[in-house]
Amino acid sequence: MITFRQHLEISKYSKSDSGMFEYISKLPPEDKVRVTRDISETYPLNMKGKASDNIKKMFNVHTDVMGLVLGQFIMLEQIITGKTRYQSNEQNDLAIAELLLRPKHHTEFDNEQTEDEAINKEKILNLPVQEVYNVLSEFLANRDFVLFKQFSGVFYEISDEDESEENDEEQSDPTGEQLFTQQWYWYSMVRRLAREDITMYGKIYMLKMETVMPEMSFLAQRNKIESAHQRQSEAMRKL
């Protein structure tokens, strides 16, 4: 069995010139054969797995976007989209796992308890690496369905083909307004849901996505209709 802790270490060596052989060479003699066998049995990782019953007994497992709270969802999106970055892809994956595999005794999302977070991280690091990636794979498949099929265009706009080249140019050289929008995207969404009442932000971050998604979908569709009407009115005035 290769644990996630070992996976982090192996990944470091796999990027070096000597590769995994350097990692294996530094192991005690009694471990070399076993670890070599475990590596050959573990890799390549299966990226289409699902959370096991064993994992569900050990953690509160979150593989459904709709079961997340908004604050938890935002932290995940920041990592997945590269806004929050770690030293390696494997460290990124660990950070995602820490948000998806939560302490069993927690009744609601709370990542501000330092001791609980440290214990939770250790438990994840000691899990078989494939078990962790099963959770990540199931979540990412669900995320793809929810964000890009079920609620397509709510958080991430789908550009028209005619506008793709223009959008690519804008993204390569963003304006100050675009940078502001990117930087404050999630905050502005929370602000909007709270109707600009800063005292409500904490409650908004703890809303379940099953409540947030339909509301954001409604607001997105309403904005499109209002923008279309505005463009139509401007065109009429030019006649």
C-alpha cells in the first residue's frame, strides 16, 4: 500500500533525473522490495474511482457540489482554477482532499479549529493514495456535471464561438476592470447574495450550494435578459 504521504515523497523524486529509483535507493533494505512492489501495484492511479465505504466510515465525505457550503465551494474553486497555488500538483490535491474529507464529528463545515485540521490532515496522509484519488475523481466528475451541464454558465460563462478569439486577446491582456472583476469575483457574489449587508456575509458563506445554485442561476438568467433588453434599446436609439 502506498499512502498519500508516500505519494507526496515519491512525486518529488519522480520529477528528478533519477526518478523513483532514487527514492527506493534511500529506503532501508528490508523495505525496498515491498515498496517497489507497492509502487508497481498502485501506479498509474485510477482517476475514475469513487469513494469507498471505508472512507465514508472514517470521514464526512463531500463528493457532491450541492452538499457543500458556499465558503467550502469557493475555497475548492480557488484551488482548482489556480487562484490558490501550492508547491506542486500533489500538494494541490492534498488541499482539495482536506476540504472534501472532513472530521466525522463535525456537523457543519468548520476549518478554523487548528487541532482538528491537523488531525484530519494526518488521517488523510495515512490513507492509501488510491482511496484519496477516488474521492477527488468522484467530486471532480460531479463538479463537471453541476457547473458545466446542470447549471451551465452560472459561474463560468460559455463564450460564443464568434467571440472566442476576441476573448482570448482580452484574457492575455486584461484591463484594470477585468483584473478587478477576477480578483473580487467570489466576494462580489457573496456581497450580492447578502444584498450588500456585511453583517450577513458569515451566513451567506454557510449556505448550502443546493440553495445557492438555483438563486445564482436565476440571477444569471435575469441579467442576460436585462442585458439583451438594454442592447436592444441602445440599438433602437441609434436608428
